[in-house]
Amino acid sequence: MTEDKLHFGQHVFICMNQRDDGRECCAEKGAHAAQQHMKARVKELGLSRSGEVRVNQAGCLGRCEEGPVIVIYPQGTWYTYVDNHDIDEIIDAHLVGGKIVERLKI
């Protein structure tokens, strides 16, 4: 599929994995709240209406020990975050401004 035929300009996947065996997982590190915050903020900025950005929940992305984790396509950029300030920085810099947030990149 060529880039001009992508349905979304950027597709964000937030790991929501929940493990029951005691190993680290993104769900225990605030992933649900982060996903809700990001989705609401993207909508508030009008990015979801235009089809520019889609924010989705994801199952295990295989990097929970580095998490919580987000991956943004088509760039394939992986991030971690601590709080909504970090989520806002990813939205403002990467999704809106097209610049990688180096301090949060994994």
C-alpha cells in the first residue's frame, strides 16, 4: 500500500497488556488512563475527525519491561511515558509537529 493511500496518516497503538503471572505489564503502569487521555486530546485537537490520527488499544507489544509503551506508525517510533505530560508532549511534538520526542523514545 502506498503512503498516499493510507487510511490514517498516523496510527498510534498503546499497549494495554495485562499479565496475571507477576511479570511487568503496561496495564499496571497506567496504560488505560493514558490511552483515554490521548484519545480525548487527539479528538479535541480535531485530528481524529480529519482521519489524520487513530489511537488504538493494543495487546502485548512485546516490550512491557520497557513500558508502558506506545508505537506510532507508519514511522515505527516507540515511546515510553510516565504521565499525561509525556502523552501531551508526544501528541504536540510527534503527532502534530512531526518531531520525535527523543527523551521518551525507546
